[in-house]
Amino acid sequence: MEQAVVYFAAAFLMGIAALGTAIGFGNLGGKLLEASARQPEQAPALQGKMFIMAGLVDAVPIIGVGIGMYLIFVVAPGMGA
């Protein structure tokens, strides 16, 4: 039973991280299009900054997957014994 809770926690952690990132990327892309429409001459500078922010936003689910894999492969097998 305890293993099932750990598996659920890992899946929930990865799912919430992915959901948050999806919302973040949507907001980021929308604001980029908005700003580019207002000031087209600033579009290349804004795009470069957007890619930097996309890399930072993308770090969140990668960390979540790392913690989830730790829970699945390290914590859960130790609970079965």
C-alpha cells in the first residue's frame, strides 16, 4: 500500500509540473506575440529574451521528473522489504 502512495505522489508531482509549465509557455508565447505586435522593431530582442525564459520555465518539469524518478526507483523499492 505504501508503494502505491509513493507511485501516486511521483505521478502527481510530474503531472502538476507539466501542467504548470504548459500554462507558463502559453502565457510566455502570448505575451511575446502581444509585444511584437505593439513594437515590431523590438521583435528580435524580445524573441531572444523569450528563449532564455523558456529555458528557465522548462527547468521546472525536468526537476519534477528527477524527483519523481527518485521516488519511484529509490524510495518505493525500499518500502517493499
